Amino acid sequence: MKNTTVRLPGSMQLNEYLLVLQPPPDIDEKVKAIRNYFADTYDHAPSRSGRPHFTLVKFRHHAMQEDRLRRKFERIAGMQQPFLMELRDYGSFPSHTIYIQVSVKDAFRALVKELRTETQRMMKTDKENKPHFILEPHLTIARKLKPWQYEKGWPEFQQLDFSAKFIASSFCWLRRSEEGMPYQVIGNFSFRSQPVEATQATLFT
């Protein structure tokens, strides 16, 4: 009897997904410059890769479930009110990560909790693949650092100032087929509960 290899169809493939908030282009470029500085100074090439973002949730799922998830994300985003993200200085996860801190977290956490309530069951594929919801927002500068990189880099960044703010008005859906591959944008969901023009005028004067 011949051995046969069973190949799963593409719709059954277990992909990696992220839901993220992305800062606007001016903050994006500022953070990329800081990452590049860290990469050059502390010999950490991974700091150069990927677009800066705040992760809301990470999970693994089958491509065949994307349409169902997309409808749920659209509904949640449609009820979400835009909110202020204010960034202030640097923090760290000893002894492996340096990041930019978020000074006011309530609105971010409320969105993550809403996503958890509405989607946790849908995102769970099995006991080994459960969604991971991020309640502590942070904008990564460098992660998976070697001990010497952290021990030299953190004392410098601990003394530095950083300040920026923006209105979060959507979240983005990213997918990759395997670890190490770049993520691809597969959806962007706008917050539509109310206009933000008046709020922006107040916040940024």
C-alpha cells in the first residue's frame, strides 16, 4: 500500500493574526528613526523591521473563518468612539524589551475588553491556540534583546524624553502564514460612533 501525503486546503491553514492601532505617519517616522538609532548603536538589526503599532490582540486561526471575523470586527469598530492616544517617555520589560509608554490607557483597555467579550470564543481554535489580548499598550522600540543590549540600552533610554499624541480612529487587521514572514494588511476598520473634529480642535490647541 502506497503512503500518501494529505495536504490541507488553503482555507484550513492556521495563520497568525494581529489587530493593531497604527500611529499616523509623522509619529511613525519619528519612531522608525529611534528604532534605527537603537539598531545602529546596539547592533540590533530586528529593530529596523516592521511598522510601529500597538497590538490589541494576537491569535491564530484558519483562513476559512476570515469572513466571519471581518463582519464582527466591522460591527465592533462601527460602535467605537475615536479616542486620544498620548505617548510619554520610555519603559521596559526587564530584561528583553524597550518601548514607548502610553500615559492614559483607559480607552485602549476598554476597546480590548470589548474585543475580548465579543470575539474570544470565535478566535479560539483549540486548547493550544487561544487569543492573547493586550491590556498594557506599548510601542516597541526593541524586543528579544540580548542581556548586554538591554543592560546598555535601557540606562540610556530611561533618561530620554518622548512626547506625542494622536486620535485613534481605526484598527488594522494583519495576517501572516508563518513566523518570520512579514505581516500583510487584510483589513482596516474605522471607528464611526461620532465625529472627532470638535474633539481634535480642543485637544491640539
